Amino acid sequence: MASTATPETERLTDELIKRLGEGPLTPRQLATELATQEAPATLIGAFDAALSRSAAANETDQLDETLWGSTPTDQELALARRTGYSTLASAMHDALSDALTRDQAAERLGITPQAVSKRVASGGLVALRRGRINRVPAWQFYEDTVLPGLKQVISTYPGGALSLTVWATSPSPDLDGATPAQALARRDGLARVIEAARALTPAAW
């Protein structure tokens, strides 16, 4: 099938070549490279939009408009995507605003930078990518250690590092208005935080 080059396609092509080079990449390598860029939401968003358009072009089933309402227009879908990407970028900015580098986290915990990396790899800490550098969100720390039960919370929470960071730093009605991070620092707070995290898992539904 012949492809039709559009200005959007050319811009995306130029941006990908500039960031990733000309070499061939497998889908997994491409996804990994996109996630390590300074502004991954921009590139991932472009791919998501392209894949969505492709899927829509091949979709033959129609939604029941009496149940779901009318099909969104292209403009409405584009607005929803822009809003989603803007929300993602804002959440990432907030999460990184007080995040620690690996060296800073190591100094705070009194361990080596390599030990910090091992904790991230084993699920004892979560880290967010800033370009090709990991940043460790500050909410995980309590005085000169990590929050009690942090690893258990990380393993229980059903989302990724960014959504966990947003959840952990947002007031929760299930925790009497405290954030999960604040609740973990309190006596007997772990059980309540784990219960709140489990309530978000598919099993709870």
C-alpha cells in the first residue's frame, strides 16, 4: 500500500531521525528509546494518534449511539488527546520538581548510588526517567530512610511510577484527607494505605 506523506508525517520523521538516528529499531527498542527522551509524551502522543487513526480506518464495528452517544469527531478526539498529553506532562513536571538524583538519594539514605539502583530494580524504590537519567521522587523518603512499608505499597499499587507518585501525594478520602505518603509515616498507617491501594486493583472491582 502506498503511503501518503503529510507535513505531520515529515515533521515526525525529522524529529525521530534527530533523536534516534537512521538505524533500524525493533518495536521494543523504539518504545524504550521513546520513553528515555526528554519529552516522551510528545513523541509517544504522535505515535498514539497515528495508531489510533490506523485502527479507526480499519474498524468496521459501529458503537450503539443510543447507548454510547454519537461518535466523537476528529476534532474532539484531537482535543481529548492534547488534554491527555498536557495532563501527563504537568504530572511529570510536578513529580520531578522535588525528585532526587541517584547520588542525592544515596547520600540521604547513607548508601552507595549503586545500592539505590538496586533498590529501584528490586521494587524498593520507584524512579522516573528524565532524559536518560533516573530521578527518585521525594515522597518515598522519611527522615533518613524510606517510608515504612514502601516496597509493599509499590508492589500492591496497580499503576506505574508516575501514577503511583500522583496517588501517593494526593489527599485521599479513604485516609481522612491525608496523602498515602503522609499516612505511611503514621503509626498503623501501612495497613490503611495497602487497603486503599488494593481498592484500585482489578480484583477490587
